[in-house]
Amino acid sequence: MNIVILGAFGHLGKAVYQLLEPLPNVNLTLFGREKENIEVASTTKVIFGDATNPADLEGALQGQDVVFSTLGPFHVETFATPLVETMEKLGVARLFWTTQFQIRQAEVTEENIALAKTFGFDEETERTYVANQQLGARIIEDSSLDYTLLMPHFFKYDNSIEKAILQDENEMVKGEPISIYSLAVVLANLLLQPEHYSRKGIIISASK
């Protein structure tokens, strides 16, 4: 299976990569902006480029079976539009698009605003972020792609091991913020089973 990780050098992209890289029969390509001191296996293909540039994307997407995007977190329409266009042009259909657990809510709740503040986001930033994630998700949903919207809760930048909860995109969220490591484990498993959750959203949180 050929898998490309877009936005691969952020926290989540690197965590998923580290879980997938040792597995047999998985060929990985990492795509992102150039950064120093990136350690990858010799068998991993690394492409530095601009995810808003279709020409850069073409080189990364050609021949891929699964595309996993961690692009964002803001102005995601500038990433979603060229990604959709390039995937459709190349005939690469399977996309896992990372978004946010609040995108199906009509309004950002006061509870979630208060929670966002504990993660360092003020109310204006949180409302802007959710609205932008909703826009990005609509672009993906309006495409012909075989997508899955990954809708994680706020994630904690640690490696704690937590039991994950997976829910339908329209359900009320049962869990709470999830660690980067636990989220990455869930996502790695989903990428290896691309036949599931086609053209659906899936909420991912941690058990209370």
C-alpha cells in the first residue's frame, strides 16, 4: 500500500509516520515544507513543497493509494481546493482529511469555548478555527473523492495511552481530549483499512 502524508512534519503527521514506517507492505511518502533535523527511514520518500501549489502536489500524489492530510489548521480552503483538483486530475481517490469534532455543530458551545481556552485559544480564535474547518470539510464533501473526514477532539501533546471512542459524525461527542499518541494509533489503523468509513465523518475522542 502506498500512503502519502501531507503536512507530514507536524506533531500528528510525525506520530502517524512513526507507527506506520516499521510495517511491511507499506510504502510511505512524506510531504511538507522544508524543515531541518527530520529523521526518517532510508526507505521513506521525502518531498518538500507547497501544499497550495498543484504542481508540487502532483509529484507527491502520483501513484498513491491513500492520501492522509494533516494540512492546516487555518485557511484550510487554500489547501483543500488544490488537493481536490489534483487528486481528481490524477485519479487518486482515497483521502483521509483531518478536520475537527465541532464541524457538525450549528454553534460553538460555551463549554467548548471554555475548553479551548485551556488549550490556549481565545473565543475569537476558536470560532474562526471551527468556521474555517467547516469550510474545508464542505470542499472535500463536494468533491468526487472517496473521503473520510477525521474529526478528532482537542488533542494533547503527550504520549499517554488512552482508550479511544469512535462515533458517527452527527452524534454528540461522548469523550474528551485525546493524546497525540492515542490519536495517531487510531489514525494509523484507519489508514490501513481504507475500505471503511467511505464518504463519512468519524469523531475521535478519549474515554473519560
